[in-house]
Amino acid sequence: MFGKQQGDMANENHTVVTKFLFMSFSEFLEVRVSLFFLVLVLYLITLMGNIVIIMITVVDPALCSPMYFFLRNLSFLEIGYTSSTIPKMLENFLSKDKSISFLGCATQMYFFSLLGITECCLLAAMAYDRYVAICHPLHYMAMMSRGVCLQLSAVSWLIGVLVALGQTTFIFTLPYCGPNRINHFFCDLPPLLKLACADTYRNEVAVYTIAVIFIMVPFLLILVSYVRILYTIFKIPSTAGRSKTFSTCSSHLIVVTLFYGTAIVTYLRPKSSYSRDTDKLLSLFYTVVCPMLNPLIYSLRNKEVKKALRRVMARIIFI
């Protein structure tokens, strides 16, 4: 479990923990089995829903607008986002060995952070797309050309890669000499910082600053976009026109509320209010439930997606 004895830490300043242990959700096998099947079903629904979204936005010519380009990217992100944590969680529900190697933990944190930060930026890009579509409809295709969409997507991914690398480095360059039990179901920032055998103040400040910048700045950009969108919608004279215009961005607004609501409560609330059990429940919500809801929200609330899905199904049936 440990590469060196804890007493050697006085003379050697490097990591001695070679693996971490996740704490169980419950000591009762029946509870863990029930959780296994519940999470497995939600995970399969998430995979299936996002794969369907990707498929229909690729094959259906009616869904070739920038909005569906970003939606396809979002679905791809959700597949990776959930797959970075859920398979290991499912294994731990039934396995006696709930360990993860030091390198495996760092890798899991890196990809979870990468995909989470990228999603923050991509949701901001999607809000900008809706702002242009509603507030500048005559210039929409020029302002949201394929090149612009690719650039916004590439910048979102680049920010995710760089921020995740910084966060993972801040956490895993700390010395870990034991205990090595993580009171969580994946390698997340707060529970790992608590296990470090050193003063983590600078690391906590760095991680908190990154979270504020790359969670709150995209969120504020989304708020500004929707303030302008709502201002434009309220200027539409007919109620039917306002309702129809707002319906084009309502799905995105619901997804933003779910994603940012749990992220802000989890990572930006005061340290004194942290509760391990509450954190685990919140994390379970935004890693399992939110990604499952997103494709359902976009498919059930979007007439174009439902029509495209029916067209694709009809082609499959009559082949």
C-alpha cells in the first residue's frame, strides 16, 4: 500500500502512497448491489441517449446548424465525462478491493477535470450561439460560420486540457504518506487535498482560483447572453412569438442550471460548510444523473430533434 515507511518522510520529500482506497457507500451487500444496478441503468441510458444525439445530428441534414454542432460536442463530452468515473464506481460496488493506483487516480482526476472544464466553456459557446441566433438573426450564418464554431469548440477543449493539467499537477505534486482512504467514489479535488501530508494552503488557493475563473467566468458569460436574449424576446409583440423564440434556448437553459448549480454548490461554497456525505450525494448527482437527463431534455423539448429521430428510425425500419 505504501512505497516507503511513514517515518522516512522527515528525510524524503516525495510521495510514499502508491494507491488510494475508496470508502464504501454501505457495508451491506444488498445496498451495494441495488446501487450497482441503479447506477448501471442510468449509465446505459446516458450512453444510449448521447450516442443517439450524436448519430442523428450527423446523419440528418436538417440538423446541420451550429446549435446541433455544439450539441453533438456536448454529447461526446458527456460520454467521456461519465465514463471517467462510473465504471470504476460500479466495480467498487461489488469488489472487495476498492483501491486505485496513484497513477490511476491522477489519470481519473485529469480526464474528469478536462471534460468538466471543457463542458463549462462549451455551454458558454452554446449560449453565445443562442444569443446570435435570437439577437442578430440576419447575421447568424456569418457570425456563426463553420470556422467560428470549430474555433469555439477548439478553444473550449484547449482550456480544458490546460486547466486539467494544472489542477492535477497542483494536487499530485503534494506528498502523500497516509492515510490513503478517500471518502468518495472517485478521485476528486477536495477529498484528496485532505489526505496530503503537507500544508495545502497554496494548492487550495490555486485550485479555488481556477474554479472561480473557469466555472464562474463562463457562467457569467452565459448570464450576460441570456439577459440580452430575454431583453430581445420581451420586445417581440406577440405572446406566441415570444414563446416560440424562447423555446429554442429553454433546453440549454435547463442543462446550464443543472450543471452549474451542482458545480457551484460543490466547489465554490465555503470550506467550513463542507460535509463529506453531502459532497458525495452532490457528486453522484452531477456525475450520474445530470448527464443522463441532458439528452432527454434536448430530445423531449426539441421538436426538430424529435422529428429527426423519427426520420432516422423510419429509415432504419424500411431498409
